[in-house]
Amino acid sequence: MPKYEAGMEAMLDMFVFETSELLEKLDEILMRTESDVLTPDDVGEIFRIMHTVKGSAAMMGLTNMSGLAHSLEDLFSLIREDPNISYDKPRLYELLYEGSDGLKYETENLGDDSVPLTDFSDLTARCRSFAAEMQGKSAEVQTAQKSGGTGGSDYYAPDDGEDVFAFRVSYESTCMMPDIRAMVLLNQVKAQCEVLMTDPADLDDDNAGDRISANGFIVKVKTDKPDTIEDHLNSGINVCDVLRLERKAAEAPKPEPVQAAPAPEQPAAPAPSAEEKKPAKKQEEKGGAMISVRIEKLDRLMRLVQELVISESGVLHSSDLAPYKTGMPNFEKSARELKKLTDELQDLVMSVRMVPISGAFNRMNRVMRDMNKTLGKGVELVTVGEDTEVDKSVADLLGDPLMHLVRNAVDHGIETPEVRAAAGKTEKPTVTLSAFYEGNDVLVTVTDNGAGMDPNVLLEKARQKGILTKPMGEYTDEECFALIMAAGFSTNTAVTQYSGRGVGMDVVKQNLEKVGGTLKVDSELGKGSTFTIRVPMSLSISSCMGIRLCGQEYALPITVLSEVFRPEADELIVTPDGKESVLRHGSGKVLKVIRLDDHFGLTGGKRDLTDGIMLVCSTPQGEAALFTDEIVEEMQIVIKPFSPYLSGFGLKERGLSGTSVLGDGSILLVMDAGEIMKGRV
Amino acid sequence: MAEQDIQNEKMETAVIFRSEGGLYAFRIDVLLEIITRSEFTSVPCLPDCIIGVINRMGDVIPVIDLRLRLGFPAPEEYGGRSCLMVINSRNTVAAVRVDEAVTSVSLENNFIPLDDDSVIEGITHGENGERISVIDADKLLSI
């Protein structure tokens, strides 16, 4: 049984999306204004956000959410009306944060039937009493005006037939937004019979809710099954009574029934939220109007553009054109124009998916605020490079790792004020988030100026936990820091609300690795630590090196490639049992050679190592030199995994991660150096 | 014609093609299209009869060589009439490389099912009495 009103499934996604977006916006305003002035613009904005949330929650039948939003809206309606009203700001913000968190939690768990609806009545009551205090009244919960009444007007016209019935639907006094309720009910009734008239006629009207509370909602219908309609009306949410109105004597004066507004073609329910949203949006983006688009649509668009480029190439390079090769200046010119346009289109589609990383950073403000409240460390959050743009999917993916890292930095990294004072640290405790590009990757760092980490302490701790893999003496500092990302490692002796369960860092690392990202740790004892996340800027486009092997082209992601060279004879080392290695004079490293043709069981490639090319790859497994015939060029490609059918043959395990369809329609196979080197270095 | 009849007719028609000198057929409801070009990209580490992959409208689909799949030796060279029959069975799309597409045949009153577990689901006969083996696409793809 869903928690929201039946028939609203289709709206759920939209509701969750809009509400989450609004609540995020609310958090942003709260963060900005908590220690600053709350301008009338901000007050108006918060009021609008709450109003919209209230409306759409009521539409979904979520009375708990709409009730809470209503009480918060009331607070801001007071502040908006009287800018000089005095109130206890910290308390107000506590209420707002609590409310925002509650609404967020509720929104996130809407689809999950195992999580019960939260009862916000306590919080709602506190908001009400706060509002009452602001007004200087006693904290008395207002009760809505009793509905009902017998209203004197007659809703029947003299020429109405026997099959015309009028009903008065009364709503419970506690019902929020009866106008929205009535609209939903009306749409359901419309599906069953002809609705002749309603009172109030226009449910979009601002006073409609009050009129319904006072007089009930009148529906006049033409039907031969009045009992069914009555039952249906009775089943509406929050309906306490349905009365079938009797006809008055014929001589009764004709009332002024408001003619039914022309029935809207579409279900009218979503309209209010859409309309109310507009002003909020407008303020948000001064640069221009914004729309939200489902990411699947963008994916489809991108795919179509790729198809277009492939078809274009097919037409322009058609073999049918060969006989006219030189005599087509106009065709050539048009072809160049077309190429320019499709190139631009391709770039544009890519850029549409890019979003600034500031969204992910802003959420950390909130995390920081809550932690400062509980831990009392007074840490300041500094952000650098929040304009850096990444693919939307990458931005979403960074949220969780960043949260873990920021929590860890504040909880474990930053010392308590006493310890800082004792250590003579005068600068403010800070956590810095920064983002910048490096090649095709985005680097996001979380730096704190806290205690830093002692490699020896980490090592000792790891020894006790039994997670060391080699003798203690052989660990470099870098490897020691990497230990904190091992499963089951936590240095804080006390488990706090925020961290200390020792599951954080290894999960962060694994999640990043799944999408081709990495996490590096650096630290200086007494000065602080830096965590560096490296992820591809876009998960859909990768920079690859095209290589030729046994007459066919393949691609190798450039992220793993550290060096490409043609070996000299004196650099090659062959052991008596035939194992081949190559010595790099520059670094003095000896790298194991893996012949790609042998690895894939191919024939016809170059066999003499001095004829071909060595691709030095570094992966978490280690370093090795992959031997291939030649390299072609660097390219930007979209890598697709193999279809489930082809994956069933174990291609991934053999070192082929997927395919890429090139501009001319041909297919490249993409190698995975990590898998190729697995168990061999 | 009622919809049911159209459906039946569809089920009961098969497209004949030649491979290794013999005649074979796919039921028309598994056949998506016939592609006349025959170049493909080889993929290592696959069973021998999956000779590579092709790009079909942006999707990378496997190419199965019917001769190899049926256990015949690999051809020296395919002739110019060689083509790829694109089939879809249980949402797996694959191209099957054959020597030549020939014609179609109605299986109505002209089909002898084979009940063993073979890739050949039954036998039908052409206009001149020649024997045609109807291939079970699902079993063909189970490699």
C-alpha cells in the first residue's frame, strides 16, 4: 500500500524531484543567512518554497508533510508581512533545519513502503507555538473553522432533469488544502459522470480553500447512478461527510450558482505547483530560464547525435561518389559546412550534461554546520574551483565520497580547540574543498589543517588489526597512509555519530574505483592531511590510445598509460626460461613484458620486441610493459560494455572491457590493462 | 484477414538460405533483417564460431558463422553473395553469416519436426522437393 494517494504514482517521480530540489535550495538559503542578515528576498523565497512543498505534498495525499510545510510557511508569512517582527533567530533556524531534514527524509523514503510515514505533529506544534509567540499570543494551536453548515442557496436549476444530483462534500476540520483535495476528487468524479457545476467554481482561486472549509464543496453531476457517485465522494481523503442536496420547492428564488469553469482538458492537479514554481526558478537563475530534463533523454540525444555523425560519414564518403571525386566543388563545400555543424552539435550535447561541481560542494556546508554544532570544533569550510564542470553522473557520484571525507576530516583530522591551543596553532581550523582539471580527469581534494597522521601509528594499528601484507619495515609513508583505506581500519578509538566505524574509507575507495576513479592520501604530522579524488570528467567519454595489433585496431585507456617507447636491443632481458623483461635506463626499473598477441591468442603480429612498441601501464596491481605492433593515435571515444550475451564468454576477465563505435561506423575493442596484468606482475 | 491469421502466417513462413551447400531456414519471426555487407571486427577469446562483431545501428552485435556453428570446416573464402542474417531470440540480437539468402517457404502442411535436441528443429521441403533444415534460433545462440 503506497503512502501517497492512489492514482498519484505517475506524479511520484516529479514530486520527489521537485521537492528535493526545493529543499536543497532552502538549505542553501539557510546556510547563507544563518550568520548573516535575512533579506526580504530570502524570506519571500523560503515562503514560496514552503508554499510549493505544502501544495504538492497535499496533492500527493501526504498530510504529514503538507502540515509541517504549512506551519513553516506560516512562520515566514508572519515575517514577510511584518519585516520588523522580533523573533529568536537561532531557535527559528533550528526549527527550519529540523523541518527541512524531516521533509527530506520523508521525500527520500516515499517509495519505500517498509519505512512508515513520520509523525510531524510535535514539530508542527512547536512551529505553531513559535509563530504564536512571534505574534505575542499564547501558544494555542489554531483550529480550523468547522466545516459544514447548511448553506441556504439552492444548487438546482428549474430545468434540471431527474438525473441531476448535487452533493455537498464536507472536509475534516484538520484537512490541509481542501481545495487541492477537492480538485483531486473532482477529477476522479469527472471520469465517471458529467460534472455540471461546482462551488467554488474555480478551485485555483486563492479563496477556494477557505470557502470549502466554510461551506463544503458542492458538486452537481448528471448521472443515473447517484449512489455510486456518493460512495465515491465518501471515499475521498479527509472527507467527513457527503450530503445529497434535496431540491427546494419550485418557487424558490433562483440562486446564483457559479457556472462551472470550462473543464480543463488535463487533470488540473499539477498546475498549481508548476505555476508556483516559476517565480522561484526565475530568482534562482538570473542568467536565463532553466528547465529540468530527464537524463535518459540526454543519453538518447547523445546516442542519436553519434548515429548522425556515423551516417554523415557514410554519405560523404560513399563509394558511389568515387567517380566524381574531383568535379564536385559545391558538394565539397556543403559537406564541409555539414561537418562543421555536426561537430558543433556533438560538442553541445556533451556540454549539456556538464554541471558545475558547486552543487556537490554546497551540500558539504550543511554537513559542516551540523558537525560544528555537535562537535564544537568551529571548523570553517573553504571551497575553491566550484565552477569546475563535470558530467552530471560524475557530480552525483562524488556526493557520498565527499561527505565521508569531510566528516572524516572534521572528526579525525581537526583537533579539539584545547589541543590546537596546546599545540600553538593559531589559525582557524579549516577544511578546504577544491576542484580542478588535470587532463581528462577532475581532481577533487579535501584538505584539513588538523593533526595530520603519523605513519608509524597507522602501521602499528594496522599490525594490531592484522591487515599488513608485508614486513613493517618495507612500508613507505605513502603506503602507510593508504592503509587507512583498507577494510576494517579506523583510528578514532571512540565511535562517534559521524565516523569511526571503520567502514568509510574502504567503501569510498571501492565506489570510486568502480567508475575508474582513484583516491590518494597524503599527510604531514601536525600540519594536516589531503585526500585527493581523481575521476574522469565524463564517464561517457574516455581518452584512449589507439594501438594496432595483428592487423586490427584496439584502444587502451590513457589513464593507465604512463609511458610509450620502442625498446632498444640492449634494454631487453630474457631469462633462461624465456621470461622477457625490459629495463628502463632512465628510472632503472625492470618491467615485465606481456605480449598482447600471445595474451589474446592472435597471430600475424610483430615478434621481434625491437620492432614493436612497449606500452608501460601502471595499475593498482603493479607496472608492466604491454607489447604491441604499433600505436595509431590518441582518441576520444565512448566506451560501451559488451552486451550480456557477449559478456557471457568471459571477455572482461580476458582483458577486453568493451567496444567503441567510431565516427565511420567501425568498431574498436577496448582493452583493460588491469585485467591483462592480473596475476602476472 | 484476421489478426490471428496474419500472426499464424508469420509464424509459418521461413526464409531459406544456403550454407555449406545445404539449404537452411529461419522462421520469419526471429529474423530482423538481412545485411548484405560482410565485413566485421574480429574479437579474440570467443568460441571459434563467433567470428566477430558488427555495428548494427549503434549496437555491437556478435557475428556467428553458421558453417562453424554446425561443425563444418571453415570456408576458404566466402563468395560475393555472402550475407548476414540478423536474428533476435529472447532479446539477444546476433548476425548469422551464411553463403547466400535464397527465398522463403511456407511451413504450413509442410513441416516435419525433429524432436531431438538439435539446432535443427525440423525439416521442410522446397518447391522442387529439396530438403530444407529449419533452425531453432534459441538453440543456435546457446553456445
